[in-house]
Amino acid sequence: MLTRQELVLLQEQFALALAAGEPKNSIRAYFDIDASVLLRDLPIGLGTNDEYAAFVIDYCVRSRWSLNPSLMEKLLSKLIAAGLSAGTAELSAALARVRLRQDPNDDFYTSYWVLREQPFLNRRTLRPMLKEFIQSNTRSLLQIAGPGAGRTYTGEFLDYLAAQFSELRLVPVTLSKKDGPSYNVETLAADLLDPMGVGVPESSSSSDAASLCRLILRNTKQQPGLWIFVLDGFGQPDLQPQVQELVRLLAVKCTNPEYRRKMRLVLVNYTVPLEDVLPAAIVNEDIPLPSVSRQDLIDCLRQLNEQRRLAGVPLLDGLDTIADAMLVAAPQADEPRATEKLKLKFLNDRLRAIATKLRGADGS
């Protein structure tokens, strides 16, 4: 809804406004009939005006346009009307955009370049799916199938999005086949809780999946931001029963309206039936073959040209010719998924080389 710079400015100004009185009373005044739900979800232990401001703004961002007027519109309108000490022009422009339901951050979902000069070529269907999955509170469980082609890129793309959106908190956990049988439920809980600064209690009940699930859910609700847990490798048949049960419970509970506002769960290559979850509550993506088209390559090169233009570097010519040359030179294997893995690595290496000027513009 707002850019990162606008959010920082808004937090500074709202914290100053809260300093004029008791924070909860100020929140009631800013949000009137919508204040009760917001106050009900306030984490325990907020102490400073900055902490209150950060939570409220995060709440407004995650609420997006689910209300009319939106929470962000209410906040900006009343803050501007009260008189800002700084940033009037910037936040007034943001308010006008919020009223039109325009999000300046939507372009991040269509980016073909993530992290440091890392191309993100494929998964054309994943982009709008992830946007809806992250921004909407309607569905909170995503299952990704299709071994061997593009699974790692999902994590890279989510990592990129989390770096762009201050409200996103990404927690990836990947379990290899060799570690599967020895991986215990306390370790899984710790892997999910450690990024929150929360430890697994040393008690006899700490090995109980239900208790650990409640602990994870309770702490997720208390944290700022939207938490995205990505579990890869947890569909193995030889996992310990309590590990399997914790994954199942998280999948079931994350679809509950109480938790959909605060968390998302992504299960990669998880084919265990989830009988307690309605099929309509699950977002599914099956990675297609081929996952990269000629147009993907051209669009990626166009975005690279835009980066070069902004940097004052000469533009690449003949983007369609470069794309065709790459596709012709891509290696083949005996099996479609293996071919896809080889092709993705080859194309990404070539694009990275062009981006870093290690190879010629013809992709050779």
C-alpha cells in the first residue's frame, strides 16, 4: 500500500501523535468503530509509542482494502488533518493513492531479477498466485508440487519479496532425505520459533506436537508482520510421527480465520492427504513443463535493460535474438525434469553473466 520509505515516515509521525496521550485512547480516536478489533489483537508488552505505531501500521498494511474506508485511509486522513510535523506532501500523495486502491509495490511480483543479480525466470503462474496468497486473508496454505524443476526458485522469490515488504517475515526450513529419520519435533519447533526470538521450553510436554503447535501459533499472533513458513522435504514417509503430526496440525490450524491474518504456510512436495482441510482452503501450484518460455527470457532481458538504463550503461540490442540463441544452446537430458533443471541452470548462468558483464551480450 505504501513504499518502505513512506512507511518509515508514517511510523515516525504516528509515534509523535501517540505521544500526546495514552496510546490505546489515541488508537480509539483514530479508528473509531474499527478500533475494538485492532485493540483486541494488540500484543502483550508493547511499551513505547514507536512499538504501538509499528504494530498499528503493520495491522493497517495487512488489512489492506478489506474495509471501506480502509484502516490505512483512516489513519492517514486523521493524521494529516491533525497536522504533521514533517512529510505532509509525501503522506498526502500516499493517501490519494490508497483511496484509489493503488499499490506502488505490486511491480515486485512481476520482477525477473531477485536478490543480487539473480534472475528469476520461470513460474509465470506463481507470481499472481503469490500476490493473492500474501495479500489476501482468504487462503493461507500453499502446496507446491513438481520435483526437480524450480522449487529452490520459490524460496529465492519469497526471500526477495520479504526484502521488499517490511511486513513480511520469511522462515524457510528445508529437510534433506538423509536427515529425515533423525529430525525430531523439538528441532522443527525451534527452527520455526528461533526467528521470533522464542525458545522451545525444556519440559516433558515439549515433545508433544499439539503443545508445540499451540506455542508456535500463540507466538506468531504476538509478532509484528505476516509470517510465511516454508517447509520443504516434510512429505517424506520415514519422518518421526510427532514431526509429521506437527506439520499436519500447522497445515490445519493456519487455515483458521484466527491465524490467517498472521501466517502463511507453504508446503513444498508435500503429498500427504490433509483430510481436515477443505480443498477450497488450499492454493495449489503444479510446476509446468517447460517452465520457461521465450517470452520469459525476453521480458527478463527487458528488465535488465531498464536497470542498465538507470545505471547509465549501454542497452543490449536484439533481445529476441539473444533469447533465441540461449534457448538453442540450452542442454538436453533423457528425462523432462532433468532437462528442465539443466536448462534453468544454463539460462540463469547466462543471464547472470550478461548482468555482471562476464560474457558478451549475445549470450555466448
